[in-house]
Amino acid sequence: MKLVIVESPSKAKTIGKYLGQGFKVLASGGHISDLPEKRLGIDVEHGFQPEYVISPDKERTITALKSAVKTSEKVYLATDPDREGEAISWHLRTVLGLPDDELRIEFNEISKKAVLKALESPRKINMRLVDAQQARRVLDRIVGYKISPILSRRIKSGLSAGRVQSAALRMVVDREREIRDFKPEEYWTLHALFKGKKPFKAIFQDVDGKKYKIPNKAVLDRLLSQIDGKPYVVDEVKRSVQRVMPMPPFTTSTLQQDATTKFNMTAPQVMQIAQQLYEGFEIEGEGHVALVTYIRTDSVRVADDAVWAAKRHIIDTYGAEYYPKYPNKFAVKQQAQDAHEAIRPIALDRTPEDLKKKLGKNHYLVYKLIYDRFVASQMAPAQYDTLKVHINAEGDAHKFGFKVQGRTLKFAGYTAVYAASTASSNDEDEENALLPSLNEGDVLDLDTLKYEQKFTKPPQRYTESSLIKAMEENGIGRPSTYASILSVIAKRAYTEKEGKSLKATELGETVCDAIVKYFPDIMDLKFTAKMEKELDEVEEGRKWQDLIEAFYPGFIEQVHKAFRDGSPVKKEAVVSSVKCNKCGAMMVIKEGRYGKFLACPNFPDCKNILSIDDEVVGTCPICGKDVLKKRSKAGKTFYGCSDYPKCKFASWDIPAPHLCPECHSTMIVKKGRSGTKYVCTSCKHTEDK
């Protein structure tokens, strides 16, 4: 009997199905040993040697694995094909007492073909990969273990910090302050609407050929007076064919960005679903099946056999004209590790539609996203007929230019995969797709001029999608860490969600300011990105202890300085209008793990605390009292009656002030294009607000 050890039980089931008799496949459940939980676990005096201990919850697993090793003629370590997986294999080899032989196998996809091929060429454990993981683990432990007590001492107990998470937090905090400090500037837009069989509109763009922005109403009025009654003449017409290339297949980052935007999932949810698609899960009628390749990658490279499989699929499904003359190749970003190919389906004959009834909704959505993106990435470019027109209204002293452009689909190319969005992704282009036939010298018949006052807008808050993109662009974190970073800063209540947007909390800003004050390097995005590159250098052969030794002296001096500093970091408490019902002092607003609350300022003599009245958002449909916007212990927003616990009404949505007249169930407030309505949660009854 041959033994194969993997990380997850799901992966074990999938591989066990492929290997059959003669093999036993067991799971380690991830890391079996790690640094100790309650002490540093690093000998800083002797080369930063880490102290690894067996996790208490893995004792039973190790006993079972040791027993299986004794009865096996050969052992293979098949953990994930990355640094973390290599380190897990190294720990397994050490704890299980395995020889330093060729026992490590890896594969980019969990298919029978890939697993059998990997078994043909086992190798020794790659200690460069292990050292790269050790360097990151030791560095992150030192930073977190040393900074967290300072935050607890300076701000409040129980706070913690991390090397990469803190840099990500700063990005959110800086954006929040940009928005807060933003001062809007006035400007005006001007459109000319023209008559004809195909009416169209053009937007004001330039004066005498130079781009011009209308700053205020006085300038607009002067401009209107100069073009009043003047002819509008077409002075330039450009027709061309635009070729639009498909996007590359997904990396970890782009998959999270796309899925969080389109499906309203969180990044951790996307990664959990993608992990299951990679490891395999039960599919009705097929058993345990894996559907996609390895999901932690920063590369857009595709294996040759997958390229040729895509060619056959595209020609058979869409026709030969939909396949490019030469296979599409995409540039890999300079900072990418390029250790694994892009995320793609394992087998193109497993179409999303064939699996739709066999998969859960979210698994289907993510699989279809991956499948369609990969197929589209290998297809011919889309082609559009484009038209750009410039129109001049000649005033007494100046020429006032208007522009209009549009495009129509000539050849669908890769957009054939996305049937609903083949025409265009640009609203203006879609509106002007059927422009009249215009030629230079044409004099146009003006219908009316429309203008509107507008103001410049501040930068938008980050969404999970845009923050992941910004982290990747700034070299902060790695594909395997993006989702966990967002999860950690949310769990620590350093950020909160408003709709899809991420907002820094008051606590998050305070923590950020403290780390910036005492540890400016940790919060410097360029320094963090440089450190990521140095961690990558360990994989290329740099001694990992050298990296830590270069970092530690300056960092530990900052730690000592922070402990010596007696100046306060805490923000002044905001005094509320509520009197303490025990001692009469005016209570102050504090922020804790689960949000804001009222605390007596005479603590510790008076330890009274009260819940803070939340925002009133409606009327309770059961008892008629106020409904308050609240936060659960998990940080989620919900709406509950202010008379709790007498009235136990609660809802995830803002309630209507009355029950449904048809079925007497709760009605909720829904906003749509046609206005705000009350919608019943049980029957189909709706009514205008």
C-alpha cells in the first residue's frame, strides 16, 4: 500500500477516487506544527531560530498518520504547490520521521491525468520554498507580537496589528481622509441636441481646438451668447475599425475583483468557493470531482495542452473564424512570481450549463465566471465600426467645438461568450451606436442646448474589489493573502462596510495613527512592497536569516522607543448628552469590538456602561415604536425595535411601518429605478412608499 498525504479531506476524497486500490490518501488538515500561540517562539539571540510546536488539535491526526506510515511501502507528500504547501510537507516529513528522499509530488490541477503524471516524477522537498515561507512567518510573528502590546497599552486592550494588514489599513484610512478633506469644485456641462431622422446629441469639448472646461454659470452664459444663432458645421469625421482584445484568464486577484463586484460576495467567500472548486466536492451522479486549476496564482500563463484544448472547443462551438490566427499570449506582470498558470477549468467539456443543476448557486456563478473568462481569453478579438465626429459652432471670435462618437459591433469575436454584453460596454457608445451618416461640411439643424451644473467628486471609498487591485498594484501582500487581509481588518473592527464600500472606523484611524507614529516603515507602502520582493529573493537562494537580521535592529529600537514614550495616542473621548444613571456624570462615547457604546468617565470608580442609541430608520410594524440601525456581534448591520426585549422585532432589511395587508408578514423598503417601494417578504404584494 502506498500512502499519499494531502492537506484537506476534500482533496483526499478527489485524489483517492482517481488512484483507487493500492493507494491510501489521508489529509493533514493543513499545518500540523507552527509557532507557539502564547509566546514569541523565535530565538532572536541565535539566528532567529523558530520554535515549532505541534498544534494541540493535530495530535490525533499525527497519530493516525504515523500509524499509516508504518504500514506503507511508499509515502508521497502532495500538499498545495506553493510555499505554504512546501512548508507543510517539510513539517510532515520532520514530525513523521520520513527520509529526505524524493517523496514530494505536486500538480496544478486535481485531475486523474495530472495526479498520475506527478507520481511518475517525485522530487525532494524544495528548501528554498520552505525558507521563503519561514522568513514570512518569522517576520510577521515578530512584527505582530511586538506591536500589538503597544497598541493595547496606548489605545485599549485586546488590539493587534500585522505587517501587511497594517499597510492595507493605511490605504483605507488615507482614502477616508482624502474624502473628508475634499472640497468640490463647480463646473458645467453643455450638450447640443440635433434634429433629423436619427436625432443625436454632442457634448461641448473645446474652444479653438483646445479642450475647455466651463467653470461657472457666468462663463456658460457668455459662451451661449456667442454661439446663439450660429451654424453648426461638421468639420471632421473619422471612421475606423477598432479591434478589442479579450482579457487574460483569471489570477487570484482578478478573480476576487470580478466576483466581489458582480455577485456581491466578500473576498473570503470567493476564495472559499474557488478552493472547493479546486479541491473537489460531491457532484450529483459523478461523485467527488475537482473543476478548476490551482487558485493561488499571479500569472496569466496557460499550459500548452490547455491552449490546444481551448482551440478545439472554440472551433467546435463558435466556428473557425472565432479562433485567432495565432494563440493569444498575455504579458505576465513584472512583480509576478509566475509559479503557477492562470486559473482555468480543468475540462472544457464540463460546461457551466451542464453543471448548473448539479452545483449550488454560488459555485455555479464562480465556475461560470472562470470558465467563460478562460474561453474568451483564447478567442479572436471583437471588431467594431467606430465613428468620431467633431462639430464647430463658429462664434464672432472663436470656434466652439462639440464631439460625438459611437460604435457598432462588426464581429463579435470573444464577446460571443458573453451573449448579453456583445454590443458595447460604454453607455455613450451604445446611445450613439446608430448615428446618422455624417460628412465633413454638413450643416446640422440644432434642436436645443442643454446644460447642467455639476461638482467634482471626491475619490470613491475602496470596495473589496478595488482595494485588492490597489494592494496588488502597490506590491502589498500576495495572492494567497488578499482575502485574509480584508477579513482580519474587518474582524478587528478597523474597517466597516457601507453598502459595498469599505470605511475606516474611528478605531481603525486611531490604530493607523499609532503605528504610523511609532513604526513609520511598517506603514510605508514602498517599504512593505520592498520587503515582499526581499521575501521572494529567499526563494531564489538568499539566506532567510539575513533578511530578518537586516530588519530587526531598527525595528526593535522603534519598539523600545514606543514603550518609553509617555505621550498619549488615544483620541479625546466624545462627551454624550446622556447622564450616568449611577453617579450622574456625563457619559462618553467609546468604541469597542462590537461598535460604539456609552461609558462612565469615572471608571474605574464607576464601571457603568450603556448601549448607545443607534440611528432611527423607521417604525416597528409590530408595536409602532422606533426601529434602530444596529450591529450584530459579527459586525453585520441589522434593524431592531427600540423596545427590545419587550418587542423582539428584528430584520436584516429596513422594515415598512406596517405589515402586509394581504398575508400580515413583514414588508421591507426596497429602492429601485422606479422609486422606493414596500415589498412583502412572503407574498408578492408591493406598494409605493
